[in-house]
Amino acid sequence: MSTKFRQISDEDKQEVLYSGQPPPLTLEDRIDDQAIKQFAHKKELFFQIEKSSIVENTLIDFVVFKQKLLNFIPLIEATEIHPVIIEKKQIDDIVSDNLCALAIQKKQVHLFKRYVNGLLKYNKSDAVQCPKMKAVLMRENSKIIIDEVLREPRSGERVKEIGELVIDITESIIHDEEMLFNMLSLSNYDYYTYNHCLNVAVLCIGLSILLGLKKREIRQFATGAMLHDIGKTLIAPEILNKPSRLTEIEYKTMQRHVIEGVNLLKENPSFPKDAINPVLHHHEKISGNGYPNKLRGNEIPLTSRIIAISDCYDALTTSRPYKPAFTPFQALNTISQEKTDYDPDLLLLFVKMLGKVKTKNST
């Protein structure tokens, strides 16, 4: 694999492989590192939400922030005592700014969860349900559940919730392909582990359905996919969010998230043992250049070959404060150039799946 590609994609775009000693950090690197280090700790206090989850003429009782670059700016200020009705102008202002995302404080996630559940009930009771709104609300509810697991990775009850969540998403996609299209059409701004885990799981479910895997296999696989980066909860935020080159020690620390994730989940009786492969092998490469076991070709389980493609694709198509996201075409073109690292048959099917998504979204 080329050095250039590793700088933009490996380990969710944070890692670089070196031959010998890593190059010295530049002054620009050090300045960026300091800003990102501060941001890495700041963002741990926030939870990113989808723009379209805030609906006109609804009542909110939490503060909505605009996340732009490395800043969180109060946008809509509301409290439980003084709730606010969302107006059309506020929605227009939110939608018109393509360079920002929305977030709420972690301490107010329970209020947002209550808001989302209220919208879910309303959408279900509506005579004409909106598939896109259903996808948005399912996505937001899923992110909350995943984040709760990431904050309590040893909780059996939390992991059980993931299993139930996977069943809901899988059944929704099997019975209504619009769900897959709508969930994949939502925008990605900045890297959050719960966002990434959900995106990867949805992509894996879609590809598994096309491959004709049985429901039980898909559910187990998707459970592992949804928790494939759980080991990153034990990695320092400044390493996870570092924009510049990782040192050799930092890179080895980052690699540890695979083993740490496996150890966490093996201890949890609620996690199905057959779901461990996506967690253990999602960084293995067909060429044998992956980790942690340097498996080659068909030594890598099918589900692990699927998640390797999904994982890299989502990392490339997610923007960061310090770099724009790749377009789907750019990401697929980049992955396709690494012919010896990804299963070519799965990659072809993956491209066809996303082509179908693009066609469906444009109609």
C-alpha cells in the first residue's frame, strides 16, 4: 500500500505506517496538535445530532449548539422551565450552513432522547409515514444507544440493547430498502465513534443482505460491526483526534484498540461469541499487511472482509475540522487502487450497492 493512502485512510484516517523512524513534526503540526488536543477534550462533552432531527413547530427543552470547525456555538437556547418552539427561520438557518453540524451537551442527551421518542410516536401515528423521518429518528436513537454502550462497555444490559437495535435496523432494511438508502444519505460531519460505528453497521447490513446471508448471521455480524471500535474507549482522545502524524508509539497504541475491544466484549456474557470476528479482524488486509494477526486472503473471515471495506469507506467520507470529506467516488476510487488489500468481489458488490443508493436518492 502506498504511503499517501495510509496517510489519508488507515485507522480511520488517524494512523500512518512508517518504515523506520517517523518524520519530525513541523511547527504547523505542533500548532494543529495543540488545537486538536483542546478540541478532543471539549468534544467529549457534546453529542452530535442530525440537522433534520430538529423539526419545525416542535417544542425543545435543551440547548442546541452549532459545531463549526473547533468551536461549539449556542444556537437555540432552551430549558425544561423555558422550552422553545422551533420556527421555520431557525430550520432554514440550520439547513443553509453546509459547513456546520449540530450538537447538544452530553448531560442533556436524556432530554433529546425524550424528544426523539416523541417524534417517533408521532411519525408512527401519522396516516402517511415519512420514510426519511423514520430513518433520521431511528438513526438518532441508535446513536444514543451506541454512545451509552461506549460509555459503559462492560454493561451487559447496554450490550443487550445493541442486539435489540440490530434486529430493528436489520428488519427495517430487509422489509423496506428505502431505510438503507435514507440512513446512508444522511450527512457526516466530524468523526464521532458512535456515528462511525452506526454507519459501518448499516453498510455491513446492506452488503450482507445482497450476499444472501441468513438473518441470524446478519444480526450477529451487525452486532460485532456496531461495536467494532469499542476498544477506542480505552485510547486517549488526543491520539484518536490527532490530525498530524502519529509517532511510532502512538501508532502502536492505536492498534491496541482491536485487542482491547475483543477483551472487553469477551468479558461480557451478553455479547454473542460468533460476533467477535468483525471486532478482531476489521483491520486485516487481503495482502497480509493488516493487524493484529496479519491474516491473508481467505484466512480472513467473510464478515471481516466486508467490514474492512465499510470501515475504510466511512472513514474516508467523514469530514474532520482539519480536512474535508472525500466524495463517495473519491473514496471508492482510493479503495479500489488498493487491489491487494480488499476482497475484489466484495468491493465490486459494495460499489454496485452504493451506486443503487445514489440512483435512488436522486429520484
